[in-house]
Amino acid sequence: MTQVEIRSAVELPVERRAFTLDTVDGEQLVAELALPVGKPPRATLICLHPLPTHGGFMESHVLRKASNRLPFLADVAVLRFNTRGTESVQGKSTGSFDGGVSERYDLEAAVSWAVAQGLPNRWLLGWSFGTELSLKYGVDQDVAGAILLSPPLHRASQADLERWNHVDKRVIGIVPEFDDYLKPDEAVQGFAIMRRFEQINIAGGKHLWVGEDQVTSVLNEIVKVVAPWAYPLPKVVELP
């Protein structure tokens, strides 16, 4: 056995499946599913990346590191995809950026595919722009809830937030202390209309979660919600 320290570039054993998501309005989205090796997943993250016009894509580092680590460490399946018009090393999705409007069909296609595949305990994991899609369009989807990384509340309206009061789903906001758009005190006010909103503040955190300490904090909070059996994540693992 070999001991491996969990550091920024570490990729633990994982089964990867590349595929294409087809939206109801005819777009084809580049996608990938990361799975535990040799056993079924116990939970699923459906990832929605940051704003593509500002460099966001399915390879954005927190989402990439989730796919590199959580299948092995927590038995979590991680589904990532490029929203319409977004390009990464895996390829470019068809269509063009629509400011969070037609992207609702991208989210719906991802959830529908996960349901059809029988992936269990499905959660939306949005980051920045991805939190807006989660809040606006996730309430009616077949998911247990939504985890929001650095929610800016730029596109999601108070009416969008209020709709979550009428469903039995959890919404957890992970808010960095030094966020560029919505700091913890502002998030308390912005999400006040949501009766069941759970806010987790990360001391020293920033919007882009740069640095291994911040990534570790975020991944631990995610696992605490979707895979509590794996919390806290280890800092060292043994590999054959």
C-alpha cells in the first residue's frame, strides 16, 4: 500500500464516462460522469459551473477536484457538463450563452439524464452563475436540494427564492467571508425570504476559492450534506 497526501493536483482512482446531454431545444452539451471504481455511488452531485463569459466551465477547479476526489473518498458520483456555448478541454457544447435563460434546459437535461441512469440521492452543486441556475430552475427538479457556492444573487429573484418554501428540499449556501459579490451578512438579508435556507460561512474564503485550504473546506461542507458517512474527508489515503 502507498500513502498519498491529498494535495491540489491529486487524482484518486475514478471511473470516467464521457457522454453528450441532449436538451429539449436541440443543443448538445459536452458532459462527463465520474464514478467510484468497482461499486455503486451512494450520492450524486450535478455540477453547474461559474459564468462562462468570465472563464467558468466544467473544469473550474472546485468542480474538477470534486470529480477527482469524491468518488473515491465518499462514494459520490460527480456529473459535470459545459452549458450551451461553453468550451473546455473535453470539447465545446453547441449553442450560445443566453444569460441564464435558455440554460434552464441545460440543467433540466442533466437532471433528467441522472434520473434515467438511476443515479441516487441527487443534489445540484452550483458555483456562482451555477447557483443562479440552481435557484431559478432547480426547485421543480427531481433532486434532494441544492448546494450553492459563492451565490451572487444577481439573476435569481426574490420570487425565485420564495418558491423553495413550498417544496421539501434543502438549500445550503456556502458563503466566503471575503466574497466579491455577496458577503455573509448580505447573504443573510438576501436569502431571508427562504424559511429553510441553511447558510455556512467560510472564514477567509473568497469567491473563487483559490488555495487548497479553501477547496478542502468547501469539499468537506459538501460531503457533510450529501455524504455524511465520509465526513470529515481524510488528508491522507492508502492506495494499492
